[in-house]
Amino acid sequence: MSIAADSKFHVLAVDDSLIDRKLIERLLKISSFQVTTVDSGSKALEFLGLHEDDQSNPEKPSVSPNNHQEVEVNLIITDYCMPGMSGYDLLKKIKESSSLRNIPVVIMSSENVPSRITRCLQEGAEEFFLKPVQLSDLNRLKPHMMKTKVKTQNQESNEIQLVEKSEIQSQLQQQQPQSPLSPTPPQQQQPPNNNKRKAMEEGLSPDRTRPRYNDITTVV
Amino acid sequence: MTTACKGFLDEQFLQLEELQDDANPNFVEEVVTLYYRDSARLILNIEQALERNPLDFNKLDSLMHQFKGSSSSIGAKKVKAECTLFREYCRAGNGEGCIRTFQQLKKEYATLKKKLEAYFQLARQVGPAETACRPK
């Protein structure tokens, strides 16, 4: 099941209107996205694995968003006007969460209120769609999701391959700035021997690498 | 059947037709059915709210916001226009204007339902491609 899911982007759509949920679901499916719809902001947060009392712990390193989610979500599209938690409130909560803030969020609204649009974009929404949403609007979504997917993959592969990668890099004796995660200080980029390798592995302490993850996660 | 489209339904209805295909042959009808259900609920709530004294304009505006939203989503142009007018009266605190507009809205809604029912009947007979507001 999850193998098939990997090949499609997964969008979480949030709208209190049943008609609009049906519409957005159809639009998203036609655009070849996998879709989950929920009818409120709190249900969205639940689905994303974030409970409203959860505070994002600054001590805790933010690694892959999949830490908290059971299912990977590549984009959240939400209505603005909803009873209880508005789309704007939901946007804020997502951007305040260390595990979710990388997920692109799009706001939909039936009302064209410039100050509302500005506020949402300033809070970190990628796009603001006026309802009724059109198929052509959804074409603008893929680039935002591609960014996240690439980032997520980088984080995961870097986690796993960290040690191997540094070994390869030292062997190639490169000066490329390519991998910001490489902990090799310049003096270690010499022809490898066992001693050097050990030094590099020791250099891969969580303290050194974690801050770099944070750097990456905040880059948009 | 293009007369069903003119004036009563706007381009959004055409969009709905475009979303229908062989794999989802009843999409438009499903959406419209949801719209009827939603509208019936809203009309009832608005009627009840209009019977109160004094009128709660915030509540009325909120209900009409929902009605406007769903009408817009299916392309119900005239109904949507009445919703907009109603909301203007709400904001002005004009109860009489609200009541008058609501009567007009219900008329438009009833007419729309008839048009849509004729549309679906025809679609069942000749197939949706023939019935479509825009030639495919």
C-alpha cells in the first residue's frame, strides 16, 4: 500500500463544506494526487499526528517529518473560513510545529480580501486560491511539493548514509562544498587510512550533525 | 439545453461537467444532490433565524455565507447573487431587506432546481456529452 503511495503526492484537504470537500477531492484526484479530506482544522492536526497540546520541543532535533506522522503528507490545502479553528489558525499551528512546518500549506477562500491574503502568505502559506478552485490552480501545487519531497529524501538518505558518504568524500579528496552535512574538516581530506576513518566517524557526533539538520529544515 | 445554462448557471457548472468522465459518470449529479441537501438545511435555518426578534444579523450573515459558498461551488449564479445582496442587508442591519431578498432567493432556488432536474433528465436520455452546456 505504502509503495504505491510513494509514487504520488499526498494532499490533505481541509474544508467544513461537504460540497467543497467533494470538489477539491475530485480536482486533486484528476491531478493525480492521493487525497485525504477532513472537515476541520483539529481533525487535520490529528491526522498529521500533532495534538493541540503538543508543544514543539526545541531541545528535540527535528529530523524527518515522518517522526510524528503515520502517513506522509506532501501538501495541506485548507479553507480559510471554518468554524472553530480557521484555516489561518491551522496554518499557524503547522508552521509552529517543528515536525510539520516543512509541509507546504495552501489557503482557499471564497472571499477576495487582500489583507487576508497578505496575512496568510506572511504566515508562510505558499499560495492563496480563490474559490471555486480550478484545475489550473492545482497545477501550481506540484513545484511546492517537489521541494518538500526532495528535502525529505535528502534528510533520510543523509541520516542513513552519513558515515559512508564521508568515507567516499575523503577518498575522492574533494573540495566540493556539496554536502553540508559532511563533518570532515579540511585536514582530514587526505588519502584514507584506518586512523583517519576512525577520526571521521568519531566526528559524527549528534551534536555536530543535528544543528546542520536544523539549518536544512529551515531553508525553504 | 443551453438555455438551462444561460443566466442561471455560470462557468463553474461547466467546470463540474469537465470533472465528470467515464470513471465518474455521475459526478455532477452527486455534487448537485449534495447542494440540494445543504441548501434545504440552510434555508430552514435561515427561515428560523428570520423569525426571531430581534434579528441576529451575525448568524444570518454566517448562514448566508455558507449558502453563497455552496452556490458558488456549483455555479448557481442567480442564487449566489441573492446571497450577496442578503449579506449586504445583514451588514446594514436591514431586516426588511433581508426578508425581501430571502423570498427572491427562494424563488431563484426553486427555478434552478427545475432547470437542473430537466438537465439531468435529458442527460439520462441522451448522455451527458449532448447535454453539456459547452460542446465537448
